[in-house]
Amino acid sequence: MRHLLDTRSLRRAEAVGILDVAEDMAETQLREVKKLPTLRGKTVVNLFFEDSTRTRISFEAAAKRLSADVINFSAKGSSVSKGESLQDTAQTLQAMGADAVVIRHGASGAPQTLATSGWISAGVVNAGDGTHEHPTQALLDAFTIRKRTHGAASRGRDLDGLHVAIVGDILHSRVARSNVWLLTTLGARVTLVAPPTLVPQDVSAWPVTVRYDLDEAIADAPDALMMLRIQAERMNAAYFPTEREYSRRWGLDPLRLEALPTGSMVLHPGPMNRGLEISAAAADSPRATVLEQVANGVSVRMAVLYLLLAGDQSSANEKEEGR
């Protein structure tokens, strides 16, 4: 794997392969000594042009547990805030000897530009670009669904036959977009649930069913319900009357939680707006996978960095040993 820029271009075998390596990484995190020597001598740069806590810390933990050196680069207070271009920043990182760059950027397509520009030879991982994609979040969500569904028999499995409903601010959500493509590739049936104002105009080209009523979607017995955060910081207009009205019609309250089929799980990419898109009862329920998603995020990002920086080398070594 050279880069991870989106989920739309991932083939099913590739996606299952990443999830299987993440299973191996998760097993190593159960040991007393969690650190592996796999990426010793490699340098991973976290290049964040947008604020992030969970994703940045998760990538940092993943890289350090693989023994890589980590450089955290925040646009605030850096030369970027003084007008430095992405090209100049990339060339600076190239001169520093970066082996992988994990980039979050407000502009859709920035990771693609970085990966294909020739400015840098490092592998590029998209940690969220504008309203485009957030591939590692979708991978950790799929990993969580697979783990909850298949347990110890997860390895090698896809999500064939499962029904996942994604609820909330679809319009501004790169998480929703990445999940739509990945879950569909893995064989799941995907339903989007949102107010009409928070559904993208181009959604007719997506392999999904669109509903505007959460109760109808719950009656369709989803195996997983993914609640999305209302991204007020990306909204410059009134997309729904009031927060109370949104919560009443599209929030996961205790009654809707109770109406979910037995065995249904509740996901949320975080951070959560408790009392808006999800109630405290739902967030703290045994059905909720929120903390599992955080833990699984480290394993999935370890897998991605491993495949980016050591996968080809390991495969070559295995072939050499097999001669």
C-alpha cells in the first residue's frame, strides 16, 4: 500500500486485509509490553491543518507503539499561519526525512495533492479532508461492527448481509462518505437518515437508501446505528428549526434505543453532543461501541502505518525466506 487517501477506491480484498492486520495489532495490545519494533527508524509526521484531539492522539499512539519517531505539526503557530503553502511545508518535511505523513486539512483533495504532486516521497494517510473522506475512521467503524458481529471468528470476514443506518448531518460528514463506500464494498446495506436539508444533493449516485424518518429506519431493523455529530462549525445557515426539534425527530433517545432490535449496536465517531443527536442513556448503554471505537482506532491505524511503511518489506522478506 503506497497511500491511504479514501475508501472509495479500496477493493473488498484490500479492505478485509487491512481489517485482518488490525486484528493482529489488537492482539499485540493485550500483551503486557504493547510496543513492537516494526517501524524503528521510521519517521511519521502528523500534519494537522484543522484542530483534532482523538484522531491525532490515536495516530500518535499507533506510530509510537510501532516504535516510529513521531513529529506533531500543527498549522496554528507554525509557518502555515504566516502564509506558507502546502508545497513549501511538504518540501520541508521531505528535507527532514519523513517516511509517512498523516494529514488533516480543511480543503477536500489536499491529501491527494500531497500524494501525487511529487513534492514528497513519503506515504500519505488522509486523516480527514474537508467534507470529502476520513478513511481510517470508516475502517475502525467497520472493524468495530465486524468484531461485535463475528467476535473471535472475525478474521477474513466481510460485512455481507448486515444493515447499517447512518443518522444525522450527512451533508457535512466526511465520516459518512467514507463509511458509505467502505461498508458497501464490504457487502453491507446502508441507509442514510437525516433531515432533507442535511442530505447532499448528489446522493442519488451513492449506493444507499435515503430516509427522512428515524423511527421508520429503526423499524427496518438495522444491525448497527451510526449517530453523527451535528457539525455546527461547518454550518453557515439554518439547516433545522431548533436543537430541541432536531433531537426530538432525529436524536437517539431512550425510547428509540429500546425500539432497536436485540443485538443492534450504536456507534458514534465522536465527539458526542449528548442530549442532541444521542441521549446519555444511549451513549452509556451496553449497545454503545464508542469506547471500543477509540481502542480499535489505534489498532486500525497501527495496521495502516504498518502496511504503508513495512508491509512491502515484510512481504519481500517472507518471499526471500521461502526460497
